[in-house]
Amino acid sequence: MKTMIVTTHDLILAGLYGEKIILLYKGMIRAAGDVEKVLKKDLVKEVYEIDVEEIYVNNRKILIPINMK
């Protein structure tokens, strides 16, 4: 097993390829752990100030922005 650390603002990539993720907000860790536990609608709205729709692709949860400012 190899480990890779990636930074991204792309929720789709994070959901598709991440296993463990860290969600930062104002320079602090807001949530960390499995994708399913971290990529929650309420947390994403708080951090990114956008609404998202949850969908599953190949049994992986991804969030699609539905109204960006």
C-alpha cells in the first residue's frame, strides 16, 4: 500500500479517490476521517458556502455543487 497526500477544493475528486480526508475551515481542521463521515452536506455548506447533492458512483459518495455563489 502506498500513501499519497493531495490538496484539492474539488469535492468530486475527493469523494471518488479519497479514503481518508481532512476538511479545513479557516486554517483549522473542521472534520477528519472516512470520506462518508466527512463529506456531509451540512459541513460542506458551512465550509464552502454552497449547497450540494449527494450521489453515489461505483459505491462511492460524491457531492455535486448545486448552487455556487
